[in-house]
Amino acid sequence: MAATVVRYLRSVGAGTVAEPVEALPRPDLRPVGDDERLPVDPVEFRRVLGSFASGVTVVTAPAADGEPRPAGFACQSFASLSLDPPLVTFMVARTSTTWPRIARAGVFCVNILGADQGELCRGFAVSGADKFAGVAYRPSPVTGSPRLDGVPAWIDCSIHAVHTGGDHLIVVGRVAALGAADEGEGPGSGEPLLFHRGRFGRFVR
């Protein structure tokens, strides 16, 4: 199935060229005036937005020249964006130390985590550690980004565009290949890992 999808995406022009992008694009926007700022408490903002349940992913990229290991970080803010052309998006903090490494690679793979992969997510959420220590993976078929073993689904991408969004960046990826495991029980099945109000959970049918 994955091979069929790869052939289709290549046929519609989703080829990938690994070119670095500007890690921290500068917004060409006027400053926000004090009278335009909403009186939103950051703690309340996080509390209310935490009511929105999301899936959980790990975004990975191959090691760029001179780097000893691949890059990766845990990411909740992932979504599909466009069918034609095939685009996805994720958001990353401008202060992220992993994002510049992904920008230098010019490509990435979104690994959608399964219901039993909470510990894997926690490992990729830690800053400064060797996140790939003891983690089994293989190269994704087009970009060579790490495709983590046992994930229910993966999306292999090149960086299409990067936009500024406050204290985050909005990264748009053009899909070069993708695949999903068959539904069922056990590792790699279609059961997703969910995140809601600071806790992991799972989908119950």
C-alpha cells in the first residue's frame, strides 16, 4: 500500500529536494499596539485550550551535515492542510532547539503515535537528551527521515513553507509518501494516542 501511495504522490509532482530553509523567518508585520492586546491570562489560555483533545506525533528529520544523530521532537499541533497539492502542517515554538536542525535538513517525517506509545512521546519531549537512544527506526522512503517502528501512521515530507505565528512558527510540508498500519489490536494498530488536559488517553469505541 505504501509503495502505491509513493508512486501516486510522485506522479502528481510531490518529489522532494532537501534544501535548508530559514529557521527563524522574520515577520514583515507592524507591532501590535497596547490597545489591541486582549486581556488574556496565559494560565487561563492554556487551561481553556487544553479542553481540545488532540492526537500526538513525533516529527523527525535526518541528521544534517556534521550532525551526529537525527533530530526529533514531540508535537501535538499537527494537521492536514490540503489535498491538492498534498500538504500538512505543524506548529513549533520559535525557541525550539530542534527546529533549526529540521530546517537545515529541509525535510521531515510525521510519526503519528499509537495508544501505547506515551513513553516514546515523553522521551521526545525532553530537551537536550539523546532522544533516539534505544528507539528503533528506519529511513522513510523518500526523504530518509526517521520513521519510528510501531507507529500507526507516518507522513514523509519536504518543507514547503514556513510562516510566523506569534511565539510559534507554522511549518507547511509537502507530502512525498505516507502509510498507515492495518486496524486491529497491539503495537502499530490504528489506535491513536490522545492528549487532553495534560494527560494521555486512548480512543474507546
